[in-house]
Amino acid sequence: MPYQDPPFASPRLKKVRFRLLLTVAFVIGMVFASLPWELWFSQWSHKHIAKFVAELITRTGDALMIAPLLALFVEIAAQQELLGTFVHDISIHIIGYLLPSELRECILGYLSTPFVRTKWFVEYRIVEWPGKPGFYELITLMQYELENRSASSRTYTFFFQVPKSWFPTVGQARVAHVGAWQNKTPIFDFNEAQLAAQVQTRGDFFDFKREIEIPRKPHGVYRFIAESVECYPDGFSAPFTTGVPVLETTVRVLYPKNQLKIDLELSLGGQTPLTKYEIQGGTEWIINSPMLPGQSFFTRWKKIEPANNTSVNVEAAGGASGNAVEADGSAPQQPASG
């Protein structure tokens, strides 16, 4: 009956016994591999058998020396992997350990998210709606690059949402273009005509959703683009909410500077680094601080009134707030005035 460790044997005792066996095997292997077996068996009458037995013993010695070394390497690698897994699993719990458990659960999602936007670019083009004084066409272009920071392949849900027009008698809102590329290879690329069968209507919104499998790094550059067209009055606010962490955000607004005044507000709070540039035909902002899922920036347009004009525009009367575009599955936002 083979030997079995008693039930009270400690893991440390088992490890010591295992390493002792490896040492004994290595020593026996050295003996087998180093002794002159061919010389000892040279007196045998069957030369071929003697040579075979001598070579078999020598190779057995080689195997007995190699096996403990392999076992040692495997044990070290397993310990390092176990340590890495332990550090990975425990680190998100160590951060903020003084906080209540309910709050830690909320923060856990931010710390374990697999996807990160390295660059996020949003451009608004505001032009007068033909034949409709006081209304403007808002053309939105969004593009960003995405990384999978996890250790395995993950499914990313590309989500683009546009609210239905607040002024359907003036102009209809629509999704004009969506696309995704890996490096320069298109994953999907739909124009407005092709999107007729792709966009879903959900309540007061037009939604486009597509799941993409993104491998672990290095995986090249994954780039996403979406465009929409909407109709708004000359005073309104358009929020844009991120569904994944963002490292750097650029917002560019092209508009008639002699007709509209524009401002950019952040929901991040604090002293967020924000760089503003006046460019030809518009204004550009760079948000140098990272953005977390659920955080937004608000772009506000307001008509420039003549100095002697006392009329009240739409913004001053209560504010029209549009839900211009939301991306990555973030929950729809209600108008700021509500």
C-alpha cells in the first residue's frame, strides 16, 4: 500500500518532503549520468545489449536531473502567478479601505473597468436652419480611440444615442454615420442610408448599438466614429456623457461668432485643467483631466442680443436643454431645466 500523508500533515511539511524527493532524484541522476557504464558493461558477451543498457542508465540520470529543475521552475512560476493574482484581486479592496462598504462597492466599478479611451474628440458645427429664423442645425461628430487594459479579450458595446427632435416641424434629428476600425481595417461603417435598418427607436431616442470583441493588448488602435444631425433654437444646452474612463478630451465648436455666444461647463467639479483656444470660425477646449464614467461636459449656446434689445431669448426664459448625444450606454440625461 503506497504511503499517504497523515490528515494532520501541514502544507509546509508536504512542501519540505516534496523538495527532499526532488533533491534525492537530482543526486541519483548525477550518479547515473556520470559513472562510466559502458566500461563496466564492456565485458558482456552481447555488446549491443551492453551498450543499450549503459545508454539507458545514462539517459535516465539525465532525466532525473532535468525533472527536479523543471519542477522548481514550475513552482516558482506558479508562486509568482499566484502572487500577481492575489495582488490584483486585493489591490482594489485596499484602496479606500477606510470607506464604508456601500461606497467601496460603487468605486469598485471604476477601478476594475477594462476599457479606457485614450483620446476623445467631439466637434459641433452650428449653422442656421434654412428658412427658419431662430433655429440652428447642430451637426455632431464624435470620435475616440479605445484600449482594452485587461488581461483577456473583452466584449465592448459601442452605443450611440440621439434624442428625437424637439421641433419636428422645423427639422428632424437623425444618426448620420457610425463606424469602427482596427488600425485601418473597418469593422463596420454605415452611412445614413444603411443606418435606416440599424438604428432602433426607444422612447424619445434613436439608438445604435454594436458589440465588438477586443483582444488584450497589444491589439492595435481601435477607433470609433459617430455623427448626428439635430435641430435646436438659438439658446440651448447640450450635455455629452462618457460611459468609459477618458484620459484626454477635446471639444471643438464651429459656429457664427457674430450670432452666438458659447460656453463649456464640466460636471467634474474642482479645478479641472481646461485649455481654451479661439480658432478660425469657432472655439476649442482641451480637458486635460481624466473623465470617469457618468461625468459630462455641457456645451451652451446663447444668442447675442443687440445692446438696445430687451427681448428675452429661449435660454433666458427657462433654457432649452438638449440631450445632444450620449455614448457607450450611459443613462439618458434629463433636460437641465427639469
